[in-house]
Amino acid sequence: MFPSEILIKLAIKAAIAAAIAGFLFFGYNHIKQIGYKEAEVKYTQVIDNYEKNLNKKIDSIETLAGTLVLENRENNALLSQDMDAILARVKGKTLTVVKNGECSPSQTFSDTFVEINKRANQSMKDSQK
């Protein structure tokens, strides 16, 4: 055997090995890309479902917040009307009485104070429902 024949056989084997290695490398990359694309599709669907559920919850919270704001406005208006009515009954009446050099609240003041506290407590109970 001549050295050139050995080199030719060696070159052919090297070329075959390089072709096999190239085929394996490109085949591996192709399969890897297919896996990445499948994972991307799968997790894109998972993320989309998560975002849909999150948006539903956000919409629900926004609706509830809007309802609470409206109810709060209505309750504040009613409370304000009740307080105005209570204070209108007291307007112009004596709130303190001086006896023996001591200033003490009149019965009107005491009744009004109790009534305001009852109304405020009722408002608190209503808001907790």
C-alpha cells in the first residue's frame, strides 16, 4: 500500500465521519427546535389562560369597588341627612346649664348626643353587612 492510498482512505473515513457528525448535529438541533416550539405553544396557552383568569378577577374587583363606592356615597348622603335633621332639632336650644357655678350639659344636649351616637353606631353596623 502506498501512502497516498492510506491518505485517501483516511480522508474518505474522515469525510464520512464529518458527514455523520454534521447530520447528527443538524438533526439534534432540528429536534431541539421542535421541542422548543412545542413548549412555546404549550406555555403560551398556559399564560393566556392565566391572563384571562387574572383579567376576569380584575374586572370582578373593579365592579365590586364601583359598587362599594356607590353604596358609600348613598350611605354618606343618608347619614348626612340624618345628622342635619338631628342638629336642626337642637339649633337655637340651650346646650349647657349653669348651676351653682358649674356648667353642665342640658337634657337637650344629652339627648342629642345619645341620638347621634345611636345613628353613628347604626351606620357602622349597616356598613359591616
